[in-house]
Amino acid sequence: MSDTFRLTLAQLNATLGDLAGNAAKARDAWEQGKAAGADLVALPEMFITGYSTQDLVMKPAFHQDAMAAVEALAADCADGPMLAIGGPWMEEGRLYNAYLICKGGRIVAKQYKHFLPNYDVFDEVRQFRRGPISGPYDAGPLRIGSPICEDNWYVDVAEAMVESGAEMILAPNGSPYYRGKFDKRISTMVTRVVENDVPLVYLNQVGGQDDQVFDGGSFILNRGGKLALQLPVFDEAIAHVDFHKTEDGGWEAEDGPKATYPPLVEQDYHAMVLALRDYLRKTGFKKVLLGLSGGIDSAIVATIAVDALGAENVRCVMLPSEYTSQASLDDAKDAATRLGCRYDFVPISEGRKAITNTLAPLFEDTSPDITEENIQSRLRGLLLMALSNKFGEMLLTTGNKSEVAVGYATIYGDMAGGYNPIKDLYKMRVFESCRWRNANHRDWMLGPEGEVIPPNIIDKPPSAELRPDQKDEDSLPPYEVLDGILEMLVDEDASVADCVAAGYDRDVVKRVEHLLYIAEYKRFQSAPGTRLSKKAFWLDRRYPIVNRWRDES
């Protein structure tokens, strides 16, 4: 029996539902592995379908097509290395999240996911049956166990596989990004390695799927927890790794490249760029447009869009009213010019007057209020959607997490659109991201280098400019206060008393809590956006729209 084993890791970007396209990517990876003399080519969890499928996987026609696609792939990859690929599998009327091992033209082994995640963005208890813990499969010179994603966060599955003879753990994952997740991942996997005294291969997928981003970052740990290989984050990568048998009969991976993890602000920014790029690519859109107000939120969204798609695919539209300052007019045009994208100037005054005149008989004997302010925002939404319809460009919304949380946005107005890259980015992080982008450029950015966001946009007080001399702080606490309270109430599920104990004024906390709850109906109708935290609005945090409870602590 050989004392060496070559493994090809394929950290690739699947498109959900594109069975033929995903199979083609798997086949190409297998061909590369074959050319490199690999014994086994491995792909991530549920790769044949893409992940997360949500309820689509329960549709019989879909999972039957997926199973047939794996069987056809196995037949195509008969003459060469083994192929391991994730996909759904139906057995005896039960649907499993499976890892399928193909050899000699057929599926020779199946590993079923045992622990099904049912928290945060995951609903696998709804979609799959819990599988039995499988023994290892024969991979030639050694035996391998493949706990699937969640299985690796518990002691049981890897331990049972090693006790049954597994000499290596190959863990296929569909693990989505959230800020700071890598440290938790690697520390947990080091624990599995130390417990079982075998090397562990952590293979994660990469790419955007709706609001989620899979960040890749696959790695290999040798016995003792020593890092042998680290693939980059947010990029596709194929790596060929040699393992050799040690004097004590165990296995060890040879040292390979070790990509470094960038700082969190860069990870968030890369996630937003990748999420938008893949959302467009996978839904079939080629171009985007957005309202460029001269403010910081639309400026960072425009920059993300240009970095994701290229300046030639981004249209920025300034829609001024009589309340739009000259500084905003100048800053918006400056931002578009620096980015190199198209800039259109569409005043709304004439349309606003027409709407005001139309409503005048009904509004007689009433005083102007927020209704008239919101007409401006809704008129902008109407005009932007008209451009979207006419030219086939997806409209991006530009509300940050602070605004989304407290409803500081106009439904059917500035909330109109198909995607919001900064939906999970608090306002203070928007400032941080702008400063970081102005100071840094990476090869995955399609936009220009340098100060692409005018410094004046970053430095001036935020304003919706819907009435004379309006500032955000007229309606909201200062953003450093607002964000601190929201991070406690939303991200940490803290109580009002907890916030007060942290030093925040109780009346301010209660007001923020009230705004958070009454804005639920707006969020229910908002565009999807990139998930950056464990408490993004949508699947992470699911609250009722009708809710009269308030925290009186």
C-alpha cells in the first residue's frame, strides 16, 4: 500500500439551481486533479445544487435532478481520481444532506449529515432528515471520514469515525461569513484534531447567495493542530496537497501556501463586493443604478458597485429638490467623476409640484408635515424604478443598518430597489469603510485606486435634505450613540436595563427600542442585503410585525 496520498481541494463558487453549471465546474476540478495525479478530488457541501437551497431542495423534481446529476458526473469521472461532492440524497423516502464519494463510474459511499443546524440562517431540520453517523470510506492508501459542516462543531461524529478507522477528517462545508467567524472556526477545528489525533481538512465553498456570502478560507491542520495550508478568503482556489505516512503510522500534510486573513473592515468590504457581484451574475442582471445624493451611504454603495461590476456598468442619478444643497450637488458629481461611472441629473421639482397640486384638494386645511417630505423620496423611487425598467438595470438601495433598524427610510421611496449592499453595516462602520477604501486598493476591485469617495462627503453632517437645514441628528441620537444602543438591542439581544447599565440614557434607549419595533413592517418589505453579522435583518432576526410588548426593565 502506498505511503503517499494526493488530495485536490476545490474551493469553488456554485450557483444555486445550476446543476449543469455546477457539475461542469466539478468536472473541471476533477480534470485538474487528474492531471496533477490526485487520488481524490473534493468539493464542498451541497455543491451540485449550491447552498443554501432553502425549501427548493424539498421539491421532488429538484432533488431527483440533483441526484441524477451526481450519478452522471460519477460516470463522466470514472477514469481517474475519486470524486467527493456534496448534494441531496433520497433513501427510503428520507431526504439527506449527503457527501457522495464517486469511484470507477459510480457512487461507492455516502456520508449523511448527522447534526442539522436550526438557528441563525439555517433551517435544515425543516429540509432534511438527520442521518446516521457513518463509518469512514476507503480512499486507497487510507480511510477518510467526512463529517459535514455542522457535524464538525460537535465531538460525536469525528470521534465515531476515527474510532471506526478514519485516518483523516475531510470536512466539506457550506459555512457563511460573519464578522470574526474565522477565529471561531479554526479554534473549533483545532479541538477536533487534538481530540482525535488525525489531520483535518476544512473545505469551504465561496461566493454569494442572496444575502449570504461564503468566504472560503479552506485550511488543513496536521496532528497537534499545526496549520499546513490556508487558502484565500472570498476567492476560488484549487490546491493539490500531498500527504505522507509518518513513522508512527499516521498521516501528515506537506506544508503549503498560507494565505493571510485581512482585517475585519476589509473582510466586510470584500463580502459586500462579492455579494453584489454574484447577486447580479446569478440573477442575470448586468448593470445597476442608484440615487447618488451626495451623502456617505450612496457614495459607499456606488463605490461597492463599481468595485463589483466596473464603472461602465454603474449609473448614478442625482435627483435634486429645492432642499438639495449646492454642496450635495457638487459632492455627488465629484463622487461619480472619481469613480468614472455614468452620472445623470434628474430634478424632481416639476414632478413634485404636479403631485402637490393633485393632492391639494384632499390636503386642504392641513399643515405640511412628514407626508410632504416623503413625497420627495417616493418620487425619486418612482423615477429610479422607471429607469430600471427602461434600461434593465437593477436599482440598488442605500440604507445602512442604523437607518434600517429604526425605520429612518421611506417605504416605496428610498427603500425601493432590488439589493442593498450595506444593509448590515451600521453607520459608524460606513464611515470606517469609506476611509479604508480611500486608503486601500486590492486586485479584486474593478474600481480605480485612490480617494474615490470625496473627503467632504465623509466629513459633513449626514442629512436626508427633505426640508430646510435638515440634519439626521434632528430626528435621531448621534450615530455613535444610536449604533451603540442598536448593537446591544439587536446584535446582543440586550435588555433596556443592560443598555442603561452600559451608560446610555434610559429615555433614549426606550425611544430607540420603540423605533426598532415599529419599523418591522418596513424591514419585512425591504430589499435583501449582504449579511455581515450574526444578527442581520432577515433570517438571523425574525420578529413579528404586530408586537405590543415593550421591555420595561
